[in-house]
Amino acid sequence: MGKHKTQRLIVTTLAAALLLGVHGAASAADCKGMEKQACEKNEAQCSWVDGYTRSDGVKVSGHCRKKPSKKSSS
């Protein structure tokens, strides 16, 4: 394989990996700041956390958060 073909293969592979990384999964920012209805509509990636009071007395407002990713077993 020639030098240019090898370089092109590497660039193509890196570009594909970057695109999958960017578009393959939701980031926490995708869910942050969503209203309850929008969060619940995006149930595949986000979940709504109702407001609560922590043990130290701090009140936490209800908010949308990204669901944890499932780890693959090896």
C-alpha cells in the first residue's frame, strides 16, 4: 500500500471515529436545562429527577439529567 493510500485510510478512520463519538451518544449537555415535558419525551437518553432536600438541608430543584451509559461486558 502506498504512503498516500495509508494516510488517506488513517484520516478516513479518524474522521469516522470522531463523527461516531460526537453523534453516537447523548452528552450531559443534551439533557441539561430541559423542561420536564421535553425531558420525558427524550426518555431514551434523559430522565427527570424530582426536586428533593439533601441531608444537609439544601433544596435541589427538579431537573433533567442524562441517563447513565450501559457498560458492555467483556
